[in-house]
Amino acid sequence: MKLFKCSKCGTLIDMLEENCKVMCCGEPMTELVANTTDAAKEKHVPFVQIEDDTVYVRVGEVPHPMDEDHYINFIVAEYSDSVVKYMFKPGETPEAVFDYEKGMVIYEYCNKHGLWKKEL
């Protein structure tokens, strides 16, 4: 999965494959690179628990803020052949449940601190 952001309007798009130049507001969009290690006070790397064939995901071991100006926009599970995406709004709890597949990748996007991932 690839995630692109417009530097002018902030629009985000995700794609499984990029086969063309991605444009918005008349300019190429920037591909975001996922972080995998937390160094800040806020914890962003997806916290994952696997039980049997189920993956339980929340953002950070300590719950992430879900304020109007600082929140988790989405959590995504990338499988070998598909993706499943949960969208969130301020005030909601950023948690998700997915089917487990060895090698899957969990992504989350914070509107202030960007894209984060955890490989399973």
C-alpha cells in the first residue's frame, strides 16, 4: 500500500499500486513513508494483539488522543491480496479488529504525526 498527501490542500489517497503520476491541486502528490519506531511522547506505532486468527489493534500502548486538532484518521490492514480500512473521527476510539494473515502489515495515520506501521 502507498499513501500520498497533497502539500497544498492536505488530501490523502491510498493506493495498492502506483502506475501513474499522482496529482492534486496541479502538483505531484508526496508519497508518505511509514515510521516504525516511536521516539515522541505520543505513541503511534500500532499496538497489536494476536489471538488465534484475529488481530486486535489500537494506536499505541497508551490510548492516542482523539481531539479535534489531533486524532487518528484511519487504521489499515494490508493483506497479500487486499486491504481493510477503518476510518475515525475526533472523539471516537481508534481500535480495529482484523483477520490474521502471516506477513500482513498494519498502518495508522495521525493527522499531526503522519503514517506509522507494524509488520506482523
